[in-house]
Amino acid sequence: VDELMRQEVKNLKLAVDREKGKKKKKKNKKGKKGSKKKKKKEKDLTADRTLESLYEELVLEGFLIRPLNIKLSEYIATGLKLNQGS
């Protein structure tokens, strides 16, 4: 019985060593490095247009409005009236 137990222990040790050997032999494969992505250049959508045509389009769409004509003297007079009231 003693000899049989020793034989079983040897067999178990060999089996464990084989399993460890298999685990050691496995190497992690390194994945391919990702290629560096180049940033796409933004296209200039207004390259072929003049400043005047761009300004005209903004006015037509309502993004730009013509300011009221106010004389500098009117602006200063308004400020003086506010100061005198206090």
C-alpha cells in the first residue's frame, strides 16, 4: 500500500509539473501597435469667396444688421443728462 501511495504521489507531481509547464510555455502575444492616426486638415469652406460676398450673405441671412447712425455729440449729451439727474 505504501509503495502504491508513493507511485500515486509521483504521478500527481508529474501531472502538476506538466500543467505548470504548459502554463509557462504560453506566451502572451503582443497585439499590433495601433497606427498613428493623422488628424485630417479642416477644409476652408470660404477659400474661393471674397470678403464682400461673405459679408453680403451674412446680412441677407440676418446675422448682421446695420447699426443706427448716432452722432458723437448725441452720445455725450445723453451721458451728461444722466449725470446731472443724480
